[in-house]
Amino acid sequence: MQLLTPGPWAEYELLDSGNFQKLERFGSYILDRPEPQAIWDKSLSDQEWARQAHATFRRDRQSPERGDWQTRPDMRDPWFVSFREGELALRFKLSLTSFKHVGLFPEQATNWTYIHDKLRAMPVNRPRVLNLFAYTGAASLAARQAGADVTHVDSVRQVISWARENMDYSSLDNIRWVVEDALKFVRREVRRGNTYNGLILDPPAYGRGPEGEKWVLEEHLNDLLKACADLLDRTDFFFIINLYSLGFSSLIVDNLIRQVFGQVPNAEWGELYLDDSFQKRLPLGVFFRFASV
């Protein structure tokens, strides 16, 4: 079991965490937003958080999954951040949404570099990569910059439009965009006999497909993984799954992967986290990944 966190990133910083909140800097702006895993006390005072934050998220009492942002006059929305590590250079548009998200999950940076490096190491001219539940596309961009043919699948058309913008801002092109339920798409690809050198999965706890298909992680993940096993190339491959669901142990993912895929090479599994400025480690999901290289 491993604990993974990104290396130094000039345009992102977790400043503090606690009391079910996190204080983060994205580029020039500092955000105060909810974080259910941060059950400890803040290190900075409430007054210091209020002084620093350009935008603060407040939950809607009638609909806890939604809310609105209280912003200072100097807060720009949208805005942009860049990510650079080695040969990988990406640029993202960020925006304040009613679901508290901003279009980027910084803890995933360790997977972006993994994707890029594994694809560069593969003895395949144009590896094929499938990104499921792909959101605003950071992993898709990392794969495309490494020279892969990328298929990006998400059930929300507006999110795919956002990902397409990120592709343009990163000076990339020719990603295939698919608005569809992930499980339905994978099953159809299996019937067609298609295979991929890379599979990336970042499924939510709950979700809806574009035609109202219901996704419940505990009910559907096993079936999705079985279908994915038929899609993954047998010779040159990598596989990544990330899960952010309270109470979903990395041991569960380990059991699922090993039962579905058998003994896999170069396996890594555990938790993703971010360090705040006071050395508190904020857990932000579990992962499992393996590769032929």
C-alpha cells in the first residue's frame, strides 16, 4: 500500500485544512470550500481564512450538494492555471461551480505524470487510451500530449465542452469526445472487439447518464471492471482507477482488481493525499494502477 501526493506545483497549494473545510491557492486566487475528510481543527484562525480567501463556498441548506460562492471584487471567474513536470505541460480553465468544484482535482497530478511517462515508455507508435468519467480532461490531455489517440467519455455535455476548451488552451487537438453512459459505452466497445493500451477510470459514488442511466458505485463497479478487462490490450497497457467515496477502502479496490484482472505487473495501490502548509495530510481518494512498462 502506498501514499501518493504530487510534487511541488507552483500554481497550486493547500494552505490549511480542518473543521470540514480546506483553504487552497489556485494560481492567483485562494478558495475556502468544504472538505468532509478534514475532521481535525484548522491551524489558522477563522479570521485569517476570511482575510485570505478570494472566494468562499456556502452550502444550500435545502440542497446540501449545491451552494453558492461569496467572492471578493478582485476574484476573476473563470481563470487559468498551468501544470508543468518534465515534458508534460498543460493549461486549465478553472471556474466556480454550484457543486463546489472548480474543474480540477490537484491530487490527481501524480496520475497525469504516470500516464504521460507510461505512454512514452510503450513500444507502440500510437497507443489508444480510453478515459471514462473523464470530467474536464486533465488525464486525457496528459495522454494526448504523450502521443496517444484518446477517447474521452463523460455523461455531461457541458463538462465535455469544458474539456475541449482545456485541450485548446493546452495547444492539443484530435481528442475523440463521447457523451454517453460509461458502462454502456464500454460494453459496446467490447462487442465491437476494440481494445485500448490505456484505461483511466474516475467513477463517482453516484451519477446519471445522458439518458437517465443510474450509476451507483457499489452496484456497478464490479461489472464495469469485468468489461474493462476485455478492453485492455494484452501486451502493452496501463490501467488506473481512482475512487473518492467515503468509506470505500483501498482494500476493496485491491480485491476487485486482483479478482478481475488476476496477477498484474507493476501494481501500485493505496491513497492519494495532499499536504497542507502545516504538514496535515488530507486524504482525497484511493487508487489502483498497473502497467506493462
